[in-house]
Amino acid sequence: MNDFDCVIHGAEVFVGQSLARCDVGVRNGKVAALAERIDGGHSRFDGSGKWLLPGGVDAHCHIDQPPNPGSAARGAQMADDFESGSRSAAFGGTTTLIAFAPQFKGQSLRDALQVYHARATGRSFIDYGFHMIVSDPTDDVLQHEIPALVEEGYTSIKIYLTYEALRLSDRQVLEVLDASNGCGMLTMVHAENLDCILWLTDRLERQGKTAPRYHAESRPMLVEREATFRAVALAELVGAPILIVHVSGREAIDVIAEARARGLPIVAETCPQYLFLSSDDLHTEDGAKCMCSPPPRAKENAPFVWRGLQSGALSLVSSDHAPYRFDESGKLKYGPRASFRFIANGIPGLETRMPLLFSEGVMAGRLSLAEFVELCCTAPARIYGLLPHKGQIAVGADADFALWDPTRKTVINNALLHHNVDYTPYAGMQVTGWPTQVWVRGELVCNDGVLKGALGHGQFLRRGKHGVPMRANA
Ligand code: DUC
Ligand code: ZN
Ligand code: ZN
């Protein structure tokens, strides 16, 4: 009578919008049954006292992606490849990641994708997809590659309003948005104003202000607010949806909330660094460890980001994992005294994203459990065309779960984590709740701190059309 591959029993399971006591039967990598009691199963796992939540979907991570050869930090090496990045993600409760495949100028999107497929194939513990980064929107890219790639399951691209090697002109942005809109490709926008940043950087350097803390002064909130406003305006002109990535603070959130109140199809993401770090963290000897773009803002800013999550102005939380070691291979490539201009931007965060948000969101009473699951699992799956398979626990969905011990107290330190970075910006923070077991399509990948998964179990995901409604709040 039992033909389940695995039964997880005794846990409180997140189904629909809340926890319910039920057992979960898994067959062929999918949820086959949810019932008060399920007997049998080739293997059984006792989840008593714990919460079974959907596996996380981290829709913004940079893995095995060197800085663009045209960037000031060229030559810095990312610490994580797909093996260490996906392992770290899994231990933090994430079962799907979407990484970037950047196009260099003169390169086709397809060639860029091929490079990253070669890096990921057979090398991931969890399922993965790719967003293309479009830096050279030629006629061929706009007219042929973008529509063809949507049909093949690559349904999102990222464009930049900053970084000299990546920045698109407003005209190019309009053309990308128009081409994408025509075929159902979702455009993600990195919104910071390049000319303002370069002008401020030159001025700071002339004044001898080159320490990591000046990184934040070189890209203040105003430059993000301006670029966010412009991205919204350009999208409105075209009538296209956009997703603004790594929104860092109040002024950009206000722009987004206003656009959404007008019904525009604008969605936005934030990241843990804008909730848990501040510009003060750049003021130390090793401030480069917390250098990312946009930078962490003043301490007073974080409550506005929490409010953005609570109000729905911000729709999802991703890590923006961009892992560099604090040595000559990464952050210190140009020496310990290099100007901030030459320090690779990015911080690690795949493994800490969900525990931080669970602890300071759910356990501290800032978010309901349903809001946490929406922000970390369901919304990214919906927005990036992965529902109904990912982001929820439901019959027919992939058996991607994280079993959380909601009371476990953990002081975060780097030795606990599974990335290949030699530090975490969150060291010393105490969190309540941690995922103790993680399954990907029914395979137990992590069990009480021990890696059980097989390298290569993670599969490439062809994604469906994006799920951004054409009217906000629809
Ligand atoms: N900023 C980005 O835009 N990408 C990677 C990391 C970062 O800090
Ligand atoms: Zn970015
Ligand atoms: Zn990024």
C-alpha cells in the first residue's frame, strides 16, 4: 500500500498560508500526498517539533563570475563556484538559485550562457537557473536572441545603469525594455547613476578619501533614488514591467511605492545587507568586507526597509551573493591600501539570507511566517516563472523543503558556513531558528550539519514566463 520514496512525519508543515500538522509523502521527487497521517514509505524522517517550510529560492546570486574585464576591480576572483555556492545555499535552507550569465561586449547572449552552463553542469547540489546580463544590446540581441531565449526558458535579463563596462544609455534601456516586453522577458534593473558616482569618486580621491568608508559616500542614496526614478520612468514610457534589484533604502522605496500606487508593473527586491548592515560597518580596518553596491546605508535606514517588506512595496528578498575572500585573490587584489574604487564589490550571503530573515523577521515579530515564505520562496518562484514547481509545498510541486528548528539559537560565525569565503559580514550576530535538514526534489541534501547530497543532483531549470502582473497590486 505504501509506495512513497520518503515520508516526513510529525512536523508542522507550511501549506496554503500557515502551519498545519501533517505528514508529507514524496514520490519521484515530488510531493505526492499531504495528510494527517501517512504510514510506510521507503524511508521515514521524523520532523517532530520542527517546521517544514518550502525550500528557499534565491533569485540573485553571482557565482563563479569574475568582475568584468572592463571594471576597476578586474582580476579579482570570486571565491565560490557552483559546488561551494550551491552547498552553502543548501545549508541555509535554499533549494533553488538563479545566477547570472554576463554578456561581454561583442559576445552573444548564447555564448555567455554556454560559459556558465559549463561552470554549473554537474556541479550543483541544488536546482539553478540563469539570468542573462545584457551589456551589448545589438540588433541581433534585441530582435533574435531575446525572443528565442524566452522560448528556451531564460525569461529574465539584468541591465545596469552603472559600472562603466556594463552601463546602458537611456536609449538602450528603452530598446531593451521594448524588445523584452514584446516577448515576455522580464528586465531587472541595477539602479545607480554612473556619472554621479564617477564624479563623486574623482572628488573623494582628490581629497585623499580612499578608504572603504568612502565607498558609501561615492554612491549615496540620491544616486540610487535618481536612477530608480529614471528606470521607472523609462519602463512607464515603454509600458514594460521591471524588477528593481537590491533596493537599499527609503528614498528608492518611496519612488517604487508611488509607482505601484499608480498601478505600474514595478516590483522590487531587497537584500539582508540593507536590513542588517550599515555604513558604520565600512568604517573599520576591514571595511572592505562589507563593500557592496548599493552600499549599506545609515543605521536609521533599516526600519524603512522592514516597512517596505511589510507594506508590499518590496516583493522579495535575495542575497546578491557576490563572494570575494579578504585576501589578494579577492578584496585585496590591489593591496590593503587600495582606493575603494579598486575593491571588488560584493559580499557573501547565500547561506545567511533565510536564517537572518527568519530570526529578525518572524521570531522578532516584524513579519508573519506567511510573509517570510512569500518573500524568500513563493514570490521569487512566481516572479521568475518557477511556480508551481518551486516555492511552495503542495501536491504536485517539487519536494524541496527545509526543516527548521524554530528555537535553535546560533551565533553566526564563518566556521559554521559552507561557502568558500574566509569571512561573513554577519559574524557575531545571534539568530533564533536554523534549517536542520534540507531536501531537493526529495533527496536529503543536508542533515544536521552534514552534507548528504550528491554533487550534480542540482538541475538546470527552464523557466516559464515571468509572473509580474501588468497592474501593480492586481
Ligand atoms: N553589486 C552588484 O551590482 N553586483 C554584485 C555585487 C555588488 O555589490
Ligand atoms: Zn546589481
Ligand atoms: Zn548583484
